[in-house]
Amino acid sequence: MHRRLFIPALAAAAKLFAVDRSESIRGKLAEPFTLVTPDGRRIHLTGDASTAGVVKDARLMGNELEAVGTFSAPGEFEIGPIHTKSMYIIKAGKRLFITYWCEVCSIRTYTPGTCWCCQEETELDLREPEEK
Ligand SMILES: [Zn+2]
């Protein structure tokens, strides 16, 4: 008599195919929704509505951006959902979170727009991750 061991082997194989395929890309945010990599490739950025708000923010153009997500097609990169904090601006070698701040209400948001409290335009506020 001998036992067959095919079930654990199959389970291990299935797990291999389910690995997280997200990766990060860096480059210059050259124009809305467009990242230019150091080797000159132009990558079209997509994402949810809040993410789209960030990658089209005029105040961020010309900055170095790091984005975490997946290539949905050649030359097209889908950034992770806004709550996964998948975007950073690189400045002087530091990764900074992209946030927006209302001075009047002390309310922080993660996409540009008006403050939901006082309706004033929020300020861009790049922060080091350890800042709270
Ligand atoms: Zn406000």
C-alpha cells in the first residue's frame, strides 16, 4: 500500500499562481496621467477617481513620482486604490506621501479638491511617512 500525495502538490501550485503581481515604477510626472521613466518610456497612468485626481494635479507636474500597481497593458499602468497609499513623490531621496490639507479645519485628504467642511480649496502637503 502506498499513499498518493497529489493534493498538497496541487495546492502549492495554485498558491504560486496567486502571488501578488504589483510592482512599483518611478519616473517624472510629465503631464496629466503620463509618467516618463528614466529610460524615456511614456507610461499612461490609470486608477480610481481619487488616484486620477492626484496624477492630474497641476501642482505635481514635473515631480518624480513613484507608483505601486500593475501593468494592465503595455505602456499602461494601473495604480493601486487610493486607500493602499500607492503614490509617492521623491524629493531629495525621500519618499513623501501625497496629501492635501485644509488649514482652517485641520482636515487631511488624499486627493485634490475642496474641503468637505468649509469648501475652501485644499493645499498640497507632501509629508514624510513618519509624520502623523
Ligand atoms: Zn476646511
